Amino acid sequence: MADVITYRAAVSEGIAREMRRDPSVVCLGEDIGAAGGVFKTTAGLFEEFGPTRIWDTPISEQAIVGAAMGAAMTGIRPVAEIMFSDFLACCWDYLANEIPKVRYMTGGQVTVPLVIRTANGGGLGFGAQHSQAVENWALTIPGLKIVAPSTPADVIGLMASAIRSDDPVVFFEHKGLFAGKGPLPPADHVVELGRASVVRPGDDVTLVALASTVHTALAAADELERDGISAEVVDLRCLIPMDLTTVLASVGKTSRLVTVEENPHQAGWGATVVSVVVDEGFELLDAPVRRVASANVPLPFADALEDQVIPTTDKVVAAVRSVVNY
Amino acid sequence: MSETTELLDLYERMAVIRRTEKAAYDMFLAGLVKGTTHLASGHEAVAVGASAALRPDDYVFATYRGHHHALARGATPEACLAELMQKSTGLCKAKGGSMHLTHAEGNMLGSYAIVGAHLPMAVGAAWSARLRGTEQVALAFFGDGATNIGAFHEALNLAAVWKLPVVFVCENNLYMEYTPIGAVTAVDRPAADRAPAYRMPAQVVDGNDVVLVREAVAAAVDRARAGDGPTVIEAETYRHYGHSRTDPATYRPAEEVERWLKHDPIDVARARLEALGVAPDEISVVDERATSTVAAAIAAAKAAPDADVAEAFTDVWADGGAQWRM
Ligand SMILES: Cc1ncc(C[n+]2csc(CCOP(=O)(O)OP(=O)(O)O)c2C)c(N)n1
Ligand SMILES: [Mg+2]
């Protein structure tokens, strides 16, 4: 049996593989050193690489990301951790105004090869300020690459590409997936940025999903199969570059599209997917498209309330039935 | 180089900046410079004095009031004026404009227009120098107004905690935009009085005396290079024009303006030259050379082709392009 690894351990494994091959890769963030990170996603790195490569910072989100930017412009490949993606708001200037623009506004004079990793999403009952899926925040900004893996192997393969990328990458690790397990990929496993994966082939409907919702979509596909509905599940893996070629090819086969998004419905990433599909693939469609996304409310604390708000298997199944029976 | 030759060189650099700023102002009124400008006439000694204390491989980060910093680090008046005039030969290919002059060849790594945002970047560049084992120093110029934004405090704390080779140079021109800095700041010296809170030495210096600025910055740079950590320099200066564009700056008392105009950094340098025995004729030669340098730059910038429209879609990513989807 192949070795298995948790999604959580895949994060540190992915970083460690890159740190071993490139001495310019350096990590910084709150509690990431001896403590191994609040989610233990950097466990073991401090022991292997020591304090000159793994840097504990003060609670200074602007200084963390701003310093990473300055270091990236001057020959380092920093991997900065923002503990919870909600806290990106505290350093949003760097994601909205500085990092994505500096190359462009200087006419290409500087390069910013950095990764900002962050624990994203709900499902753990952390309440409104520690549970949001904010991948759509990043999607509003031209100049950021956006990664959100759904499996341990993809965490490792996409981490390799993110760290090697000469462009800035925001890397969303999903809190609800940390404990999940999957096969440990071989050394040198690299997943190119912007390549979606058809994780389950099907004929009747295309489910486009990302990170945690890939698992929701797969569970829904299992349930639908019992009723003879064959769902194809596309794991987008990255929001930028967005692999719309794979999505359009899938819709060409199934003629129906449902997006499954954890970010709020308002300005969620599915809106971009849908707009391109109806624009470039209108003739492919046999039914209206549906978006299953989080409701446009803050994330509530209680499990029962959170279930009301975020996408669930039942909601995806219902959406698929509505387009299949159209 | 003798003291006299060196000072003549600094004088000429300041004279070129003064004339370049005057050209920018005149061409703004003539409609040849669009958007906005934040001119640095009156601030020349800070840029030139500090730059004279740096090595070519040291890093400089500046603000939207940054023409003088780009010029002091070797950007040509022609490339700066061409940028302001939206010409393809502009320093940033006409994609940055007045507020984002950048001369990466001279390790002048950008002018940033979100107040204070570049301070953590300078900390990161200094951290990078430490990681790479070079003896480079990072220097950030910023306004008095920037001392009241969070990024300033996060940057100072991190620089102090990691004992990084950074020099923080505040150009205290007594005003943020239109509000006197004293009216909105809890301490008398907006930068220098904050330094002790971060156990950092600070020095207040006459920012209109290029020799004193050079000495103060040289001491801070030596300290930084020796591994003794960051320093704050607060250089007292005054802008000759309004805050931006054509702001007539009527909020400044006439008596105050007059007092500062009598303490013009170019006059101060000239007096020093005369005290060293340099003949007025010799200074006139330098003045005339500065005038013709800038006149030639204006002519060349005017004659240059307009911005290349194809450049709208370059330089987003490190591959030179702007592709966001597959
Ligand atoms: C975060 C932020 N807030 C407000 C502004 C608008 N603004 C531009 S310049 C300026 C004044 C800055 O004053 P100071 O730091 O003293 O620099 P000076 O213009 O005097 O050189 C303000 C408020 C801005 N650009 N960024
Ligand atoms: Mg000011």
C-alpha cells in the first residue's frame, strides 16, 4: 500500500521539499517556528531548517507580508503565513495595492516571487471571524495567482509550483481538510498552476468545485449516481490562472453546469466561471446554470446554523436535480 | 575626492532636481504633464545627502513624493520627465507615473503611494540582505504623516526585534497634506520621538543642509552595516510648492514660508561652497550645466513617442504577459 499523508502534514512536507532544493526559500509568520504553527502545518520545519530559515514574527500582519514583499524583490523566495485567512484583511493593502501592482506599475522592473499561505474556510465552528472562505477576495485583484488544493498530493504539488513561481501566489489551505488523508506523492511531484483536474468523470452534469467543495461535490455525485445521474466533478485547483478550457470541455460533454463554492454567493468565483461559460459556451448548455455557494450572511457559530449557510451535499444534490430535470 | 569636489557634485545633483521639479510644475500647468505630481522642491538635500551616504548596492524605498529619490539614485531627468509626460521612454514605460518612479538598476525599488506601505518592504529588503549574507543596507524615505499609520510601527518594531540594517529617514516638512503634523500627533517629533519606544536611536537633523544629512545618514548606515540595527533620522525640511498638483498651500502662514525659503537647501550648500573658497563663477558653471542638462531632458522627453498602447497588457506576470485564464 502506498504511503499516506494528512493534508496538514502535506503542507510542511511541500514546503520542506522546496526548502531542501532552494536555499533562498525562507518562511515567516506567527508561531510557525518551534510551535509548528497553530494548525501544525509547519511542524518539523524549525527542527530541520533552524532559525535562519524559519522566522517567528510578532502579530504584525502588515510587517509580515510587507517584509516578505521586500525580501522577494531582493533575491529571497519568502513563504509568509497569515494564520487565518480572515486576518488577510489586516494586511489587505499589500494584497490589493502593493504586491500585485508593483511589477506592472514599474514597467516590469521588479519581480515578487512570494507565497502567502493561509488557513481558509469553515466547517470547524470557529464563528464569523475565523471561518470565512475568502478566496473570492483575492479573485477581485488582477496580479495575484490563487491556489486552493483539495488533496494532500495537490498541496505538495501545488506548493512546489507556488514557491517556484516568479509571480506572487496566495495559497489557501482549507481548515476543514487538514485531518484528511491521501496518498503521499513521489519526490519531485509538481502540479502546474492553472491546470484543473477532472476528479470524477461523468456525462449528465459538470460540478466545478474548489478545495473543500470538491469533497462536497464528490459526495453529491455518489448520491446522484444511485438515481442514475452521472456527475462529472472538476477540481479547479487554482482560481488564477483559471482553467476554463477544462470547464468548457466538460460542459461540452454534459451540457449542464453547477458550481460549488464556499465563498459567499455575492461576487463568488463561480460567477466568473459562469459568465465565461454562458459567453463562450452558450450553445453547449441544455439547462440554466446553478451556483451553490455560501449564503450572503456572516458565518454563524452553531453547527446547525453553519450548515444552513455553507454548501452541503444536500444542496448540491438538489441543484443538480433541478438542472437535470429542467 | 576633495571635500570641495564632493560638495560641488552634491550641489549639482540638487540643482538638477530643482530644475526637474520646476519643469514638472511648468509642464503640468501647460497640460503636458497629466494626473498629479507631488513635487520635492525644498527637499533636495534629504535625497542627495542620504544617497551620498549609501553604496550603489544598497536599497532605497520612497513615496509618491519621490522624484528626488529616483534622480538621486541615478534615474535620468529625461526618463523621469518622460514618465510624467506619458511617453514610451518613461522610467516605467508610462505605466507608473509621477507617484511610482522606480529605478531598479540603481536599487531604487519603488515609490509607493499608500502612505507608509513601503516601510515594511524596506525591512524585508534588509532582512533579505541579512539572509543572503551581504552587507547591504535598506533605506526608506517617508513623510511625517506616515508616522501615524500602523505599518510604520509594525516596521520599526520588526526591524528592531530582528536588528536589521535599515535606516528610516523621515522628511518632516511639517504638514501631512493640508493639516500641520503637530495637530494630529501625540509627540513633538513625529519620527524621532517614536524611536525610543522601539529601543532605536534617533537623530533630528537639518534636512536642508546636505552635509549634515549625509553625516547623519552615514553614521546610521555604518551602524546598520556593522550589524547594530536600525536607526531613525528625522530630517526637518519644507516643501516649496503645495502638497500636489497646483495646491497653492494657503494653509501655511506667510511668515513660516518666508523663513523656510530663506533656508533653501541649495543656498545652504552654496554658502558652504563659498566658505570653502569656491568662486561664484565656478558655482555658476555648475548651475548652467544643470540648466542645460534639464533643458535637454525636457526637449528629449517632449520629442519621445507617446506610450505604447500594447504595454497596457504586459508586465502583470513574470513571463511578461497578462494571461489570467487557460
Ligand atoms: C493610506 C493613505 N492614506 C491617505 C492618503 C492620502 N495622502 C496622500 S499624501 C498624504 C499626506 C502624507 O503626508 P506626509 O507623510 O507628511 O508626506 P508629504 O506629502 O508631506 O511628503 C495623504 C494623507 C494615502 N495616499 N494613503
Ligand atoms: Mg509631510
